[in-house]
Amino acid sequence: MTASVIGSEGRTKWRGGRTQEGHREYWLTQKVKTTDPDDGPDIVIQASGLPAIGSFWNYGNGSDTWAFCWPTRTQKPMVDGEPNQFWLVESYFTTKPFQRCQTTTIEDPLLEPQKVSGSFVKYTKEAIVDRNGNPLVSSSNEMYRGPQVEIDGNRPTVTIEQNVLVLGLDVFAPMVDTVNDASLWGLPARTIKLSNVSWERKHHGVCNKYYTRIFQFDVNFNTYDRSIIDEGTKVHIGHWSKCSPGTGTGTGPGTWVVDGSSFQRFKDCNGENIRTLLDGAGNPLLGGVPVFNNFQFYSESNFLTLNVPLAL
């Protein structure tokens, strides 16, 4: 018995106007789908993805930070007279003073605005380039590794706390350790990861049950995809040309001639097995900028279905 907005916004139509007093008004109609044909308006009104009470108008290419979402909301089935899973929900936004944050006293915890906070988490990473983008390599063109190139890094975190009537464990549990599938908070896709969720069941008064859930997001401005330097101990079968023993490690003077598509242990000009940078095609990289291979590990999720704010 759950319901959610279809798509990132689920917008089917919108309209706006201005009152005689000069206050701006907006109406947003969204399409909602329930998990059961017998789910009624009491389920639909709590659908994930609907604008939170007190959130400001921010849809499409425009926004109005003084127009807040009122508790006023209507929902009607798309098909009358028979079981139906699709509903149209209309929310109302206005700049009228009633909904101004400074003048509204909230007693119902479900109407409280979401709490948003942030911090930074320190971690250690292995540097591969200097501040100017130059690769950290030795005079023999080998990458420096180990503690001598480990540096401190800081990663932003965003914490969002919200009160909800329905916990939605089945919705957010699969999203842990996934990344955003689209732009969010001004950041591109695959840069925000839901790292943890905590929740608590509470009571308003004696009988009214609700839940407080806290989402913890980590932000990586450089994306959560990994870039790994292309290197190894094997190369395509080949031999050295114009390379005399004692002139280097194999990544210095000389030319590598490819003889076949199979792989062999790479040896320097002196016949010693060594590890070498690769050119992205399985051949030794004889100078130049190192090549990186990109990998994706985390699946994607639409975090807007968790009713997180569109902007921080």
C-alpha cells in the first residue's frame, strides 16, 4: 500500500496567477501511481515525490522562493467507477503570508520542514598527478606508489532529516550505496551517493504514529566512477628495436615492435621482467601522459522519490 509520483516530477500540467493583493499563486498537477488498485486517497496524499508542505515553487526552468506549498491538496482517480492505480494530485503554492516560515507555527510533526545539514569527511588517497596535472612518475617514467604519495582529501556530506507517515523501508533500502541517476543539487549524475539511512518510530500525542528518517549522502565532485591507470607486467608479444642493454628499463630509449595479439611478460632491454605503463591497447607506453581506464561500480537511483529537496 504505497504510492509514488511517476518520473522525476510527474508533472502533467501547471498553472499560475496573481491575486488582487498581488500575491503569486501556482497549481501543480502530478501523476501518481499506487501499488494496489484498492489504494485510496489516504494513500495517494502521502505519495513519495509530492512537494513537501512548506517547500518553495521550483519546477521546470523557473523557481519562486517566496511561494510555498500549502497543506491544500486534492487528488482524484484518473478512471472513475472502477479499480484504479493512477491518480492526479494537485498541490497549491502561494506567496500569501499564511505559509511564510516566519509566521507559521507548526504543531503536526508531519508538516515540519525537512532539516538539512552538512559536513566534511576526511580520507586518504593516493595522488597520481601534482597540482598542475603533471603525472607523478620517476625519471624512468614509473608511477610513484605507496605512503610517499598519499595525501589528505575531504568529501562533503549532506544529511537530510524528514518526518513521514509511512516509513518506506522497501523504497530506500535498495538505494543505499547507489548514486544519483540525474542532476541533483546543482551536481551532475553519479556524484552523490546515499551512504546510510537511520530511522526511528515516534508518536505525536498518544495514538498518532509517524517516522523520522535521516538520509546521509556523500558527494564526490569528480564522480564515483573510478579511473585506474593502465599498467601491468604483460604486453602484446613483441620485441625491442633500437634498444641496447644498459640504456634503461624499457620505457626509455628504444622502440617496441608488436609481433602478435597474445600477451607475454614485459622485459626491459636487459631482459629483466618489469612492470610498465601501458598505452591503452596492451602495449608499453614509451613516454607521454599515462592512460587511465574508467570503471563504474555503483548502480543509479532516483533520489527524488525519497522526497528530498530539489535544492539545498
